[in-house]
Amino acid sequence: QVQLAESGGGLVQAGESLKLSCLASGKTWTIGGMAWYRQTPGKERELVARITRGGVPREFGDFVKGRFTIRRDNTKNTVDQQMNNLTPENTADYSCYARAQELDYWGQGTQVTVST
């Protein structure tokens, strides 16, 4: 089994930055790809960025280009999402995801709220 624990969310003003962190525990050696997702009320959970086991990032959406980066440290079993120049449109619940042994694992989520 794998457990994921997120941290780093909070309330910030537009233009500020946050770093979301995800700590994996359990059978971490079985984890393949990991990712960050976001979800807002009434909308589907959508992929923000993913990263391979080897640490190759795959960021999605033109709006995250250059502003959001994902980094993985397998020695610490962590994956971080750096979020710069935040806007109110980035307000969402962000969840960490991991794929391990053909199973999907999710963290509890961390709320990001960006005010004007």
C-alpha cells in the first residue's frame, strides 16, 4: 500500500507563490508516475502536472508554462509543485496522485485560495 500526504496550501494574494509538497509512504518502491491534480466545486478533477519515476516532468495547460514546475525527489519520497504568480483562477483543491502496482492512490488534498 501507498499513502500520500499533501501540504503547502493556503490563502494567498494574486501574484504570490506557493509550493505544494506530497510525501509518499508505504511501499514507495512500487510507485511509478506521480502527479498533481486540481478540483473546484462542480468540476471534474483535472491534471495539472505529472512526473515520471525518473523525474521527467510533464506539465499541462498553457497557463502553467513557466509558472508551475514539478520536481520529484525519490530519496525523500516527495514530489513538489512550485506555483508562482498565482491568480484567482488557480483557486482549487490540489491533490497528489501516485500510480503503484496498477492501483491509483490519492492524497487528502490541500486547498489553495488566491484572493484579489
